[in-house]
Amino acid sequence: MKYLKRNLPPLTALLAFEAAGRLGTFTAAAEELNVSREAVSRQIRAMESHLGVILFKRDANRALLGPLGERFYATVSPNLQAIAVAARELAGDAPTEVLPQSPTPEVHEDDSLPTLLIVDDTPTNIHHLFGLLSDNYRVIAQTSGAEALSYLSGEPVDLILLDIRMPDLDGYQVCERIKATASLADIPIIFVTSLDDPTDETRGLELGACDFITRPIVPVVLRARIRSHIELRQARIALENLLVRRADRLQKAEDMLARLVVEIGQFQSS
């Protein structure tokens, strides 16, 4: 039972995943399950965080299963159907088609947790990092640079852990593209790699990464650096917001003063 509790995703998340995988969109899944699209998205994000992998390739209108998602769907879908049929048979009623009979409760994911994006083509590295960080962060993984860039185009993250040696786009190229995109440029990037030559570290920092960690990873050091860079970014964002609010107040005061000057001039000339 302890194994099931630790490894089995919540049933509501499994139902949302099966419906979205079968129907191809979160919207259609939400309509079938009689919940909001946001609820389906939260349920699936919760399961992806639980598993430490990305199951869907998302865009504005579709939710296509990725390779890992297809493998998981092939196991989940027939077994969910079999469980539902067996349950109805025990109750003396075996329908030919299994449909949700009532609204699915929402999974309340802790949205206050900072989100980390791991970009690495080696599953062992992903699972190692997930095990080190999932207690304190919402951890998402992508296995290629292209998939990471696609994910970032639609989902916010607080920090990126980026491998260097990857096929197609390497970590340096991914970093360069992120820093060249205005909406992503302020996201902290930490290179996590087996490369330990000073020239590799220098290149990474010159491209805009905030840190460079070589394997083998020292967990306490990794956690401390992640925490420091996220807190620094949060402080910078808070300061920028404060400056914007103060600039807005100053502009309003200047506008009011200008109106007063005009009104005084009009009074003096009358």
C-alpha cells in the first residue's frame, strides 16, 4: 500500500489525463468530465509533476500526447475502463460504454511552489534532479531543447536547469534563444552538466546563465543556489513593480501640478 500511495497518481488526475489523451484537447476533456478547462490543466500538471515528466505537447488548441504520454496512455486507458466495468458488474450493471457520471473533483495543486524546468535528454539525470527537488518545487522536465522552448512559449517557470550536451539544440543554443526572447530573458538559467572545463563555464556565463554546476551534484549546494537565484529574481521583480508604481504616482502628481499651473494662469488673466 505504501508503494501505491507513493507512486500512483491521484484518480482525478488519471481521469483528466485519459480524457485529454483520447479527445485531443483539454477543453473537450473538461466538457466530458463536467469541470473547467483550468481544472483539467491543473490535474494534468499535478500528474506531470508527480511523475517528473511531460506527457503532452501543448499548443493553443490541441493537447497532443508526447512519446512518454503515449506510453503512459496505452497503460492507463484500458485499465481505467476495465476497473470501471468491473465496478459496474459488481453492482449488477455492466454498460457497454463507460462515461463519467458526476463532476470530477479538482486536484488542488499548490500553485505557490516555484516552478523549475529541467532540460536534459537523459532520463536518469531528470529522475535524480526530480528526487532532489520535488519536495520544495513544482518540477517539470523536457528532454530536448526544442521541446523546452515550445513549453516556455506557453508556460511560466521560475528557474531553468539546463544540460549542455543534447542532440539537435545543445544547452548553449537553448540558453542563447531564451535570453534573446524578451518575455523569457529574465528567467535564471543554471547549467547542470558533466563538463568541467573552465572554458565551458565561461561560455555559459557569457551567454547569460546565472550559474554553472558540474556533476556529481552536491544536493545541498544545488538547493542553496536554486533558492538564492529564485529569491534574487523575486526581489528584482518586486523592486521593478515598486518603481513602476512610484513612477505612476509621480506622473499623476506632475499632471495635477500642470493642471494647477494652467488654472492659476487662467485665473490671473481673467
